[in-house]
Amino acid sequence: MAYELYYWDGLQGRGECVRLALEDAGAEYIDVSRGAKKEGQGTGAMMKIINSKTEPHIPFAPPFLKDGELIVPHVANILLYLGPKLGLAPKDEGLRYVAHGLQLTIADMVTEVHDTHHPLASALYYEDQKDAAKRRAKDFVENRVPKFMGYFERVLAQNPQGDTQMIGNATTYVDLSMFQLVDGLHYAFPRAMKKFGTLYARVAALHDAVLERPNVAAYVDSERRIPFNESGIFRHYPELDQDA
């Protein structure tokens, strides 16, 4: 039975980390909201579950994964569930929780990326908070990117199994999510990321290695990969970018 992934149509967003894991593993899945012309699919099918008055375990918001009758919400939680099934998690149970912690840290940074263009309220348009966004983005580029990426660089350097993956001796979903994070930052802040490869050589090498994985490369070049756009989390507004 195919996995069912529920996320907003037209966006990579937080759902992209789940898509990358499913694509890398060659897993059968349905991107439900994108199937608007198919019966039982489309955004309406997703909202039906979220707004259900009878479903015993309703998710608060997408993304969420449906595996049979089981509904698993939240990116890190979904990947904690999927990782062992897809061969993208450490075999050691203890290390799986370390991987989960790394994924949660990635999620923290993704939230801060979102807040560069929506620092006051998600309900407001970007144009209604542009001045605050400029201040927030400046702090993000100057302080938060070095804080997070310096940490991720150290995680790679101090991995006992080698600095080519975030944890253990094989690629995990954490590596795939790091690829997405770095890819998104290059899109949103191209000026700030010009020296990224020099400043964070291990993280940059990890990004490039993930992109060379056959299934990931095929996915990125396919129509299934939604382009970055200014409706998602990673948005390119030139006035928010600056040299690092």
C-alpha cells in the first residue's frame, strides 16, 4: 500500500523533507493535495481529515503522513517513523533518537527562515511587515546562520564514523533534510551564501553528495520537484539578502 503524504499544493515547504526521504528510498507514495483531478485527492481531501469531527487522531496541520489507518503528523515525527522503514535511519536505537534531535534542530532553523519574511505575524502579508523583515533577516544572516551552520559543521567533524554524513556510517534522512535546508538557503539568500562552501566545507560537501544520489538527482530534475517560490518557506526577496 502506498504512503499518503498530505501537504499544501504548489509548495515545497516543510513537506519537502518527507518527499526527499520517500524519493531517495524509491518508496511508493501519493502526494495527495497535488492530485486535485483524482477522486479522493486534492487539498479538499487533506482539509477533510484536519477538520474531521470523527477521526480519533486528527493532525493540527500539514504535513502529515497516512500509512493505512495510522496518521503521523510533524516532519521530524514522520521521519522518525519512516526512517527505519526506508533504510534511512541508524540501526542502533539510541542513535535514532540522536538523529531525531538533529532533525528537530533543522526544524528550528527552518522556522527561523520563515520568520525572516514573516517576523510579526503569519496572517500578515510580507509587504505589511517588510521593515521588520529587513531587521530580522539581517540578524539571521549575521548571527543565526553562523550559529546553526557552525553547529552542523561540528556535528559532521565529530561524527566517529566519518564526516561525510551527519550520524552513523550511512546516509540518513537527516542528511537529506540538510540538503534541503542548504538548497533553500542558497535560493533565499544567494549573496549571503556565496562563501558558504568555504565557511562550512563539510556541510557544503554533504549537500553536493546528496544531490549526486541517483534517486535524489532524478527527483530534483523531474516535474515532481516543485520549484522554490515566494509562497513557500524559502523566499528570495533581494532586499532581505546581504553579503555574509
